[in-house]
Amino acid sequence: MHEIYTASSSAPVNIAVLKYWGKRDTNLNLPTNSSISVTLSQKDLRTLTTVNSSRNFEKDSLYLNGVSHSIENDRTTNCLEQLRSLRQQLEEDDPNLPKLSQWKLHIISENNFPTAAGLASSAAGFAAMVAAISKLYELPQDASELSRIARKGSGSACRSMFGGYVAWEMGEKLDGTDSKAVQIAPPEHWPNMKAAICIVSDLKKDVSSTSGMQTTVQTSELFQYRVNQVVPPRYSQMVDAIKNRDFETFGTLTMKDSNSFHATCLDSYPPIFYLTDTSKKIIKLIHTLNDAIGKVVAAYTFDAGPNAVIYYESENEEVVLGVLFGVLSNVDGWNEMNSATLKVPEGVP
Ligand code: PMV
């Protein structure tokens, strides 16, 4: 009977406030612009992954929410190859180490939220997998270095390697070695920041982000304007807004950037529609609320799906959630709303 080596890690979902949309290298997952996100709390939306390794295992396998998934895809293979080669270097330096790099892996993952409904499930999934395997392999690489590996699984996954406020620096190099995540500020920097997740639909999205991005890159003229003119100044404004805990600017930029990203989707040919009528009602509602109060107290953002994430500060929770619940509970297609606090002091363990 051979020993089984095991390690577990969990990674939360991150929700971009400056969106990544477009790849300049589809194989290495190199983006056409830098992006910024907020990592949600571990207790709300997260993937928990356990990896087992034994010389007895015959093949790599992956179970997601109890269902077997193929591991024979470039995204997963890229990540596994790189992690194994880092482990192999350790084994060459220390011949007493078990040869985990040669053995097959059994990966078991569980999401506590709907998979592939535009709630960044692949981000949490790849981040948790990379974190768990690097723990199993006892790799010395830090979170930023590991983020380059997670990036190859799913671009936005690199940002889930950190808690709090995170930037994915697009980098310039052709080999992608400078395209990695860095932490702008830890979660405790802005302790009263909160996010409400509005699940408009938990169905799988009909256009995956990978294929949607390619259509946009290839066909949208507005996209060129976005990556060249809009995002670069917005990036530094967003970093400053986070550092200064300036919700008015943070919220305004977040909403504008969500709208800009969805505008490039609409400008793609054929057009890509991620927002539904319910999503649009949420947008209007937040603008009406902010106008009524006379300042930005709530900010919406939507990824590649109809579900909204609403950022707000805790002192405004009653008014923000009150308005959302009050108006949306009667809307068709409305299922559920959770309020998630943003506290992930430990990042990915
Ligand atoms: O990481 P991907 O390939 O799932 O793409 C994510 C794209 C958006 O969620 C729409 C934006 C972002 O920056 O997370």
C-alpha cells in the first residue's frame, strides 16, 4: 500500500472593477489591458480544492461538484505541466523528496455558488487548484509567481491568488513572465467595503468569456478605443481611488467600466448580450438611488453574465439593500440575493 499525499486550498471569486476583456496571446492568456478586481470573502463565493497524489494513481482526474470532468484541455494541462516542472526542480535538488512530479493527481473541487453563470467560477477554480497543488508540492514560489500559472488556466484566476484589491499587470514580454497579479491593498485597508451579489440567473452563460473575447477583439472598433484610450488612464485613477478609499470615484469608475465592457460586447459582430432586462433594471435602480441621495453610495458591475455585483459601504447597507430588495423581489427572473462582506485577510492559504 503506497502513501497518498494530500493538500487542500480554497480561493474566493474576484469581481473586476476594471475589466479584462481581450487576449493578445490566446495560448499564454496574455491580456490586451491591465485590470483591477476585488476579491470576495472566503465564506461567500469560493472554490475548495483538495489534491491527492500517489504512485498508484493511473491517470490525472478532476471532479467538480461531484461530477467527473476531462483534464485533457490546454488550460488545465498548461497549469499542471508548469507546477510539475517546478516540483521536479526541487526533487533534483533534494533526491530524498518523494517523486510527486512523476505521479498522477486526483483533484476534487467544490463551488459553493452556480458554476459558469458569469460569477467568475473559473477564476476561483484555477486559483484554488494552483494553490492546492503548490502546497502539495511545497513550492517556494510566492502568490505573484503562482498567479502567472493560474493565469494560464483562466486569465482572471491570477487575481484570486490575493485577497483584497488586486491588479493584474498586463506586462509587455512575449513569454508572459511579467503578466501577473499584484496586491494594491489588503482587505482590511477598506473595512467598510461590502458587496451584494444579485443572482439574476444561475444558468450557464451561452457565450463563454474565451469565445466572446475573441469575437470582440476581431470585430469591434470600439474595443480598440477602449484598450488604447479608456483603460490606461482609468487604471491609475482606480488605483488612487482604492488607496484613498474614495468611494465616489471608485463607484463611478466601476460602473463606467462595466458599461464600457458591455458596450464592446454589443459592438462585436455578431453582438454578444450578457445583460438581461433584469440586469438593466438593476442599473437604472442604482442610478436612481444615487441621484436621490446626491452622491454615489452604490456601484453595479456585471461580468460575462446577467448577475450583478453591487459595491457599497456598510453605513449605506440599509438603504442600498432596502431599495434592491424592495424593488427586485417582484421582478421576473429574480431568484436570490446575498450580501457578502469583503474580508479575506489571509488571501489564498
Ligand atoms: O478569466 P476569464 O477568461 O473567465 O475572463 C473574465 C472576464 C470578465 O470576468 C468579464 C472580466 C474580468 O476581468 O474578470
